[in-house]
Amino acid sequence: MAKFTPMMEQYLKIKEQNKDCILFYRLGDFYEMFFEDALIASKELEITLTGKNCGQEERAPMCGVPYHACDAYLNKLVEKGYKVGICEQVEDPKAAKGIVKREVIRIVTPGTNISTQNLDETKNNYLMCIYSGDDLYGVSFVDITTGDFRTTTIDDLGKLQDEIFKFMPVEIICNDAFLISGMNFEFLKEKLGIRISSVDNYYFDEENGTRMIKKQFHVENLDGLGIQDFSLCIVATGALLCYLWETQKHSLEHLTQIVPYVTSDYMLIDSASRRNLELCETMREKQKKGSLLWVLDKTKTAMGARLLRRYIEQPLVRKEAIEARLDAISALNHSVITREELREYLNPIYDLERLMTKVSYRSANPRDLIAFKTSLELLPPIKMLLKDYEKGLLAEIYEELDTLEDLYELLEASIVEDPPIMIKEGGIIKDGYHEQIDQLKKAKTEGKQWLAQLEEREREATGIKNLRIKYNKVFGYYLEVTNSYKSLVPDTYIRKQTLANSERYTTDELDTLADTILGAEDKLYALEYETFVEIREKLAAEMKRVQKTADAIAKLDVFASLALVAEQNGYVRPTLNKKGVIDIKEGRHPVVEKMMGNDMFISNDTFLDNSKNRVSIITGPNMAGKSTYMRQVALIVLMAQIGSFVPAKSARIGLVDRIFTRVGASDDLASGQSTFMVEMSEVANILRNATKHSLLILDEIGRGTSTFDGLSIAWAVVEYISNAKLLGAKTLFATHYHELTELEGKIAGVNNYCIAVKEKGDDIVFLRKIIKGGADKSYGIQVAKLAGVPEMVIQRAKEIASQLNDHDMMQKAREMDGYIEEAQQLSFFDQIDPARQPHPVVLELRDVDLSNMTPIEAMNYLYELQERAKQ
């Protein structure tokens, strides 16, 4: 069997060390892929599959992409969940003996991709590590594009799932034990697109983890990092660092700190509630427009946009921290001119966090440094505007904001204003920054002029009128003197060549000038590259200073955005309390209001507390606005706890630890779960995890099964929630079971509310107003008519409804003490005779001539019909 070629042997050796990667193998100006990698890449990237002679009888499958355009192809593979190894030449081909040495310089995965072209600048790109051990989970996650690094310990699988939904990592690495924890991995992979993989057990060694953490953060012990007592955090963080070192293969100096946190410091919002409340994206289109983030995001910088998203996803529960944010917004709205000036200065600032990551990775080009300089130029005026704020978060931002003027001056003096993207082709360094570069630039552009000046000087000095400076590839530059003037040649001339009619000489000055001119371009490009790298290293050395300033800019941007939104939309500052009282006057749904226009939305009041007003049972027809009303209450509470002003005339907000919602209906057929099963699963999650300090939004519990079963479940749920010894959570409970209105007065803390409706004959008008009391009917037929159901069906529905008597069900509901003990489905349609004749009153009404009646006659006739109906 024929041997492989030396190049292919090198490829196979490197591929053997990186079996789980698609190998981008550098050959000249292309990254090539071979064998199975080529088959996969040609299909996924839709590029031509060719072949290469590799020493075997059959040509090896091969495809390739240009190195200068590889990012787009690499990103496409990473998006599809592949790992890509970048294999580069690591020695100068001119100096290489035999095959040029190559190594994998970086492995790119979804969580380690730093290509800004492929990343949403308003989102973090998190890589998460989960370590499962002893019924506890150590969690660590990082966004290597920004340096955001956090860790925590979680004691419950459900809470861990909520944490995953909160941060939405693009990649999760874990130990083998986590794979058998019971987590729904198919959902995470297929529905959320998260790449999940287990890594070797040696990653999860606590001793090794401690060593990795100390090395990364340059500390002697873990006390200063705050994780010394949390072994699971140490293990997860160490494993994550190990994974990063093995894939990135160079210093991670932009990861300057790790932030331990406790999940109880933030409001818990489970995955269903995040989806139902549409915090950062809509349920159906998965778009930002139509979400709470869309309303609140008026940020000017990418850093601010990411931080605002984190605020929305992680509302606070500590009153002091929330008040501090509210104070900052109030202060900015008390000085609107200053706020708008700040926003103007913030607008041109680039993404400092991700720019510094590129600096750290040594991938920042000259244009990146100009973007960095442009941003730094705006820091001094921003700091100047903040100096008047003497307390609170704005004062803290003032202290944290380093204007980085030394770095600005460095870049202003060194990098040209409009540099090229490429860093090895010159044109980067300004005149006057580096003396030798200036000389080389002159040599490149003024070399001929220098030679002409030297030639003229030598003529005058020697008297040789036909002296010429010439050039050829063998001897370079030389002075040529004809034989007739040989006697005038000075002793300082050095003979280089004798010809038949002339002599060729050189001088020390000419040699020096020739050295300067010859190769000046190559020397210039090399020296400019070296100088640029030195400048970039100086920036990298100031990583912590820049990151601290970037964090300050992000916070200022968020507060300015929330302040502007509050002013534009007429939001008010909420009053926070720990007594559990939620008292909202003229509250509005922030998103629906924005979609409809501020003048169109009907506001509503809400009052909930921990005693007599724990549970509000809300009845009324579909489309009347029950769901909108309940969601708006949840969103107002959530907005208050992220530190935002809220859409209301006034709002007293009792801090809640969790918000749960059960809204809408959907199947999960992939998991074999019907609509009703999904509904019951969500209800079970709420009842097991809610506390008396939680806010529950429950819509149409029990509608997916038989009438009596559904009513029984809904009734039992209300009793459980309202019972202070069992749960006692504040709850908005919308239902079509009017029988539940009987619970008011029977169960402490339960109150009835309904949506006001105005009837006009057979038609209804939704007034969108919440009023005290329960609805006496659901107006389902009228809603069906509004929806466009054919008139024949509407009429038939009315006839059937007139035959149905729910008196027995109502009577049973009224007689119940606490729980329905017996429930049977009514055979409603068995009571209807399809062949029956219309009622005599119906026949009479068909024939009456209303157009010829006077108003008084019509009223008398109506009164007569009513009396007959009563009989």
C-alpha cells in the first residue's frame, strides 16, 4: 500500500489529535479540509467537493475556503453545532526545512466564538459549565467576548433549568453525572439550539480547579474571590477554565474577575413565565419587537443593551438595590438637558468590552484601535457632566469612570486616522511617532531624489561632469565613471567593477543610502507591524481599567435609557414596600399601550395584599382583555423590581420573590404531552415552587378537560392558593367558570372582579375595564359572532343554549363546603330534540311588524313577552 505524502501525513497526525473537530488546515491562501471533514463541510457550506493526490491510489476528498474570508464559513459551521480547529503555519515558509510546521492555534465552538460578525451585539454569548454532584449543581458561565464570568451553586434541577433559561447559553459542558440527572436535553438541544457535551473527568478535579483559578486571576488563595467555601463552584469554574485553555490555546487575560452570586438575590422567573410575559422576545415570532425589552431599550451602546437585557432577565429582590436604580433614573429626569447631552456622547461609543477581547486575542486590527480611540475621546466630557451628581449610583459611576486619556494620547500620536485593515502591509503609523519608520517612508518615496542629490554633489566635488549613479540587480547602486575621467576619481571611491570603457565605484555614503532604499518597503512594513503590535500590547496591559470603564458606561447608558422611556411614556416611580401590598392606580400594559398608541389603551386599577385581597377571580368573555390585564400587573411588578419607572398613575409595589404565569394553551407533542398535560405540568410547578411572597398569574385553569373535572381542579387550586397555611400567594385568577364566583365570602382573601361589557341587542362592546363583582355569563356566542362564525351556526348555538340548564351545576357549587365531592359530566346534547318545533314565542316574533309599532306599543309588547317568559 502506497504511503501518504509528507503533507498528508502531517495533516493526519494533527487530525488524530483533534478528532472531534473539523480541521481548517492552512495551505497557502486557503484553509483546506480532507476526507470526512471535506464531505461534511462541502454539504454544510455548499462549496465544491474536489480531490487531492495524497499518495494513495484514490484521491482524497477535499474542499477549501479562502483564508481572508474564512470567518463567514467558520461561523456557519459553528452555528450548526460543529467544533472547528484552526490549523495554521507556525514558522516562516522561507526558513522552513521540508514541510512547514503547522499547529492548531484555536478551537472554535459556539461558546468560544469571538467573531463579532456572527454575534448579536445586544446579547451575551454564554458558555456554561455544569457540575452535578451530591444532589447539588455547581454552575459557572462566561462570555469570552466581554469577560463576564460568574458562578453559583444550585440545589434543585428545576432551578437549574430556570437558570439556563435566564442566561440562554449557546453551549453547555458538563460531567457525565449531569447527563443522567433527568434534565430534558432534547428540548435544550432541539428547541433552544444549545450545544451540550460532556468532557473528561479530569476537568472536574477540585485541586486542579483551585490551581487553574489562582493562575487565571493571579491570587495566592481563593478568599479574595469569595468562592473559597463553595467547592462545587471551584470545580465548575476550574473545569470551565480548563476547557477554555484547551480550546483557545493562549492567555485569557481579559478574564480579570469572577463574580459569585446567589440565585435568591434575584427574582425567580421560570421558563414558562419568561415566555408568557414576552420579556425579551415574542412568543410566536421570536422577535424583539413586541417584547418588554423593545419598549425599554433606548440604549446607545452595545454594552448598555446587553446590561439592560440582563436587568430584565434578573429583577432584584433587595429593596435598597432597587431604590438605588430608581434614584439614578429620578436624578437624570430632574436634569433632562444633562441626560440628553450624556446620550449624545454615548451614541458614538463602540463596544469597548468586545474590542478589548480582540486586543486580548491579538486579533484587533488598526481600524479597531481607531474605533477604540474614538470612544475614548468621549469619556472626559461624559465624566465632566457626571461631576454634579454627589450621591447614589451616578456618583459611583463618576468614580469608576477612568477617562483613559493616556491611552487616547498613545493612539492619537501613533495610528493614522484612516488605516488599512491589514496589519502587515504598512500605512498604519503616523509621521513623527517613530524616527526609523519616518526614514523608511522617506526612503520609499524620496529615494530617487536622494540619489539625484548625491549624484550632483559628487559631480561638483570631483569635477567629473559625466558621473552617473546607476543600478543593476547584481551590484545594486554604483557610481559609473568613464575612462577619460579616471584620473579625477578620489581615493575614497571603492572600485566595484571594471568595464571596457568605464569603471564602477561605490562609497560609504552610497552604500548606506542603497541599504536604506533597497528593501525599504519590506523593512517599513515589518517595522510598522512590530510597532503596531507594541501599541496593542500596551492597550492589553490596561485591560482592567478599560473593563471597569466599560461597565460604568453600560450602567449609565441603561439608566439614561430607562429615564427617557419613563419621560416619553408617562411612567411613574413606584413606591416599594415589604408588606406585600400591590396597589396600582390606572395601570397600563407597557407593550400593548405602545402598539396601540398611548391614547387608546384603557387603564385599570389593581389591589392585592397578603390578607383580605390575596386572590382576585376575574370573569368575563374572551377578547375582553383579561389576559392583557393580568400580564400588565406582572410586568409592572417586574419593571419596578428591575429598577424602572412603571406605566401607571401611581404604584405601590410589594416586593415579590417569584412571578409565575399560566397563560394560554399549547401542545408539546414531541414529548407526548397534550394541551391539558402541559397546563397541569405548569400548574404543578407553580403550586410546588411558589411561596407566600410570590405573584401568580393563572388564566383558564382546567379548561382542557370535562366541565366538572375542570371546575373541580380550578376550585381546588383556588382553595390551595388562598389558604395562608398552604400557600397564601397573591394571585390573579381568570376563569370562565362563573361558579367560582361563589367562593367570594366563603374563602378568606378571595374577591370577584370582571371585565365590563356593554350589550347592544345581540352584540357586545368590550369596555376593557376591570370592575368589582363577577360576570353572570361568558358571552361566548357573541364573541363567536364577532369572530365571523357563519350566522346559521350562531343561530343554532343560541337555540341549543336556550335548552341547556346549568341550574344543577350551580346548585352543587353553592352547596359545596370546600371541595366538590361528586362530579359527573352533563349529557347536554342528549337533552336536545333535533326535530322539535320552534317555541311559540319565536314564531310570534318572526311575524310581528315592528316597523309599524309606535315606541310605546313596542315597549308594551316587550313587557308582555317578559311576563309570559316569567310564567
